[in-house]
Amino acid sequence: MNKKNKLILEVKGLKTHFTTKRGVSKAVDGIDFTLHKGETLGIVGESGCGKSMTSLSILRLIPSPPGKIAGGSVLFKGKDLVTMTEDEMRKIRGNEISMIFQEPMTSLNPVIPVGEQIAEALRLHQKMGKKAAWEKSVEMLKLVGIPSPEKRAKQEPFQLSGGMRQRVMIAMALACTPEVLIADEPTTALDVTIQAQILELIKELQTKIGMGVIMITHDLGVVAETCDKVAVMYAGNIVEHASTEQLFANPKHPYTQGLLNSLPKIHEDQDELITIDGSVPSPYNMPAGCRFASRCPYREDICITHQPNLINQSDGVKVRCWKYTDEWTGNRDKEGVI
Ligand SMILES: Nc1ncnc2c1ncn2[C@@H]1O[C@H](COP(=O)(O)OP(=O)(O)OP(=O)(O)O)[C@@H](O)[C@H]1O
Ligand SMILES: [Mg+2]
């Protein structure tokens, strides 16, 4: 990625909290990242760590109540989306910033033919005429690999398979050539061949129009294939931020190390997945110290009592772990990971 590329998105101290009968759930709890033109940022982390809520916050689509952006800003080309009016947001959503949702039916209207839904977005945002919008809509369906796109365009979502609905949503997200695409597990429901096609299509569009992509995924293989840099999330925080190369070559945070260790090793004589013991703390009751402490093999006293900050290392990697600070006294790390 060319470092001189323009900054398009800057998330600063973003907090999204849910207030429910059980208390306040800190789903996203102060995260920072940037996205440049043509760049792909991966967001990874276990289920419930706040990946979807981060992306929904950017587009201001958090169910409210009970959810609320409790702090921070999301600067899109310098303008803060958090304080924009709903009218201004509508012009941005699906046009300048698009999202592929984890669950396709959340963004498709069940009773309108899919081709019409894409055409409608084109007419609204790109001011296209009826015929041109319809033609572009069919072209987009073809582009995402839907067979007989002219026929499928006239069908309603329920007449399509889950995989096809996912592709319709991708076609819709890409139709207006957005500057930022947020893809939340875009290919998990698809078979491997289609998955590769879709990732290829996103890449092509990225080169063509310089789209910035936020790729949310459980699949570290997809990260390795598509991302320039990666934010690892844990319990509402970013715990490591690194270039994809650095992350795979030298994962620093014990949680990242755990995630990479739990990858199936195809070439080794190992048929079981290594998993990280223990579980994520409740977002209603976050521990005072490091949120990963209860599961961390390197835990020391300071980890239980004080939360570490996300700190810049000399190689540009950011890591939220006491092990990488002067406060760390432990020498239990016999493998010399530090
Ligand atoms: N309506 C809600 N009320 C209360 N808490 C919520 C609500 N929706 C989400 N949350 C909280 O937000 C947290 C983050 O959820 P999010 O959907 O962002 O996780 P995720 O990282 O996308 O997980 P997955 O990988 O399973 O998609 C969860 O721990 C959940 O408790
Ligand atoms: Mg999610």
C-alpha cells in the first residue's frame, strides 16, 4: 500500500455501549484506527468482541435504544459521522460507505425484486434513469456470479438461496462504487469457489476505484490473502494493530498468539484445533485489569489490577499488553517471545 494514499476514515476513541436491565454492556470500548484510499484493514477476534458493533457504529446503524455511541468520533474525509444529521447519513450510507452485512436479510427488502432494490439505490444515489439503473443492476448481479441475472433480477429475496442473497447484497453494496466498503464476514455463507470470486471482485474494484475496505472475518486465511493491516479485537478493545506481514511473522499479544496457534495446521500431523482456554469476560462486567488476563499464560499481578494501554512499539506495531512495557518484571517468557 502506498503510504501517501489519502486518509479517508479515521476512528478515534469510539465507544458503543448498550444500556439494558443487566447494566451497561461496553460492546465497543474506545477503539482507534485509520483507513486510507485503496487499503484493506482486517478486523479479527472471537465472537462477541465487538466487530459488528464497530462497523454498525461507523454507519450509525446501532439499534438504539438499547445501544448508543457513547464517545469518540468517526471522521470520514474529515467530517464526523457521529454528529451528522440523519439526512446527511442517508446520503453516505450505501453510496459513499457501503456495508455487506453478516446477515443478508437485514439489508434486503423481502417483498421487492432484488434487481429493483439495486436499481433503486442507483437512482437515488447516482441519479440514474430507470432503464440505465436496471441495466446496471443486472450487470452487477452478473458480476457477482449470479447465473441468469436477467431472470434473477426479477425475483424476490425468498426465491433465492442464502448464498445468492449474499451475492445480491454484495452487488448492491458495490453498485454505487463506494469509497469505503465494510464487509462483515462477507463470504462465510458461501462455498469456497464463490468466496474466492467475491474476494477477487472486491480486490478488482479496489484497484479500479481505490476503495478502502474494512474486512471483518473469523478467517485468518482471508486476512492473509486480502488485508494490508489488521486490528485484533478482544472484549471491545483493540489489543494489537500491525501490518498483516508483521502480525503473522511476529504476533505480539498473547491473544493474537493464541488465535494464530488455533489455526489448523494442515501440513503437520495434527487433527485437533488448539483453542484458547477460558472465555471472554462479560461486557457487563469487565475486569479492572487486562481483559485477557484470566486466559493469559503470562499473567502477572499488574495484569489483574491495571488495564494496559495500546502502546506503539519500535517496529510500528501497537500492542495492549504489560509484557511490552517497562513495568513488566516477569521473566517467565522462556521462549523469548518478547
Ligand atoms: N442489543 C444488544 N443489547 C445488549 N448488548 C448487545 C446488543 N447487541 C450486541 N450487544 C453486545 O455487543 C457485543 C459485541 O457484539 P458484536 O455483534 O459486535 O460481536 P462480533 O465481534 O461481531 O461477534 P461475531 O463474530 O459473533 O459476529 C456482544 O458482546 C453483545 O453482548
Ligand atoms: Mg459480528
